Amino acid sequence: MLEIPETATIAGQLNEMVRGKTIGRVIANASPHKLAFYYGDPAAYSELLGGQTVGDSAGIGALVEITAGSRRIVCGDGTNLRYYEDADQAPARHQLLIRFEDGSALAAAVQMYGTLLAFPEGAPQSNYYRAAKEKPLPLSSAFDRAYFDALYSEDCGKLSAKAFLATEQRIPGLGNGVLQDILFQAGVHPRRRMGTLSEREYGKLFRFLKETLAEMTRLGGRDTEKDLLGNAGGYRTLLSRHTVGRPCPVCGAEIMKAAYLGGAVYWCPACQPLDRAHDPAAERGPQP
């Protein structure tokens, strides 16, 4: 699934490969998928986008947004977006195909579910899209410690670390995938209640959130995901489906897996203990 490192990587590739190209024909919903979500009538996409010149692309949370004249194209969630120098090499089955006048193409295919939006600039959008556009992302300087502290409301102490970081659109684009290595680096169990973290642990969580996402992005995304050309990312995940059951890279304990909050979580039982000695003085704030 697309998360911050992958959308940033794909947006960078789009800026290198398709910026300045003119859109010719667009085919949407050629292979119907009941969980492919479009904006309005997909049959109108070709008329809406045809003749438009591609401008800048950007990763906004779990979405990739492409500017095309006064139009916007947005792909996200479980959508695989691929570039083909020869449009005839694009797969026959797809949920969106954008053919450029120079003979190249972008093709998008939905996995379990995914968004494939095309709309005029300024058209009303969902809260999900607006949050991704408006909130600062961890890769930016605006996402600083003061902003991270402000995310922690009065009720957050009862939330698990996973729920705090990866639900309610607190941090758009930070999902269950990138969450695993962030928590591992910080030494925090996915089920650990936020109210039990010391101020030092909370600081580590912020630090590794920023550092881990930056490193994942620098290396072109995670090795569990693919880029615009179908290549796996260069960041080797520490905790993922690739490493479950293997020795922890720090202590050698077996990496564990369990279902939790709608997805799998991975952890090292030694480096990320769920229980800790109760120390009232260590209960976190953020501190006033």
C-alpha cells in the first residue's frame, strides 16, 4: 500500500518522466473493479483530461497528485501506478490508462481497493483528501516537535502507539506499513499505551518517525513496495512480512507477528516489551 515514502518517490519519478507531456486519450474503468473509487463519471475522464499538459506532481500523504493544466489526477491507497515508454506495453487489464501524445502511458491498477480521481481544480473533495493537502507531512520542517506534541490530545493516553500514529488521519500517509520500523527504532510495542511512554520515549518516537521516513524516502521507498517502473524500493524493512520469524537485527530474538487494528503488526519481544515497570514520574505529557 502506498505510504509517505512511496508517494514521494513516485511523485519525483513523475516529475522526471511525464512532466511536460500532453495527454491524448484516457480510458477509465475498462476493467471494472467494485472497490475502485472514481470522482464523478469515469467515462468523462478522457474529455476532462485530453489535451492537458502535465505539470508538477506531489506526494500528499498516501496520495499522488498530478497537475494537468487546470485539472488534477489523484491516485492513492491500493493503486499501482506504472509508467510505460511504449503505451502498447501497458497491461490489458487496468482501471485507468493515460496515453500521452508521444506514445508513452501511465497505467493504474487497483489491488484490494484504491482511488483514481480526475477533477477540475477547486472541485469539492473528501475530508481524507483535504487533510492530506492541509496537514504538514513528516518530511517537512513544519512537522516539528511542537506540532507532534499538539497531536497528543487529552484522550490519547489510552490509545496504543499504533492507533495514535496510524489512525484518524492524525498523520496522513503514515500507515501500518511504515509504522513497524518507526516503533522498532523507538523501542515501542505497537500495543503499548501512549500514556505509559516516558518523556524520553516520546522524544525517541518523534525522532525516529522523522528519521525513518526520511531514510525510506531517500532510498526510494520500502522493499515491500514498488515504484513507478515496478522496481522494489531500496529501503530494507526491519519488520515486515519479509522478516517475521527471523532473528531481530539488534538482539537476535524472533520477530513476532499478530493481527491488530485491522492489519498485521510485527515486533521484537525483547527490544519492544509491552509491559514496563510502573514509574509515575516517567508518565509522559507532553510536559507543560
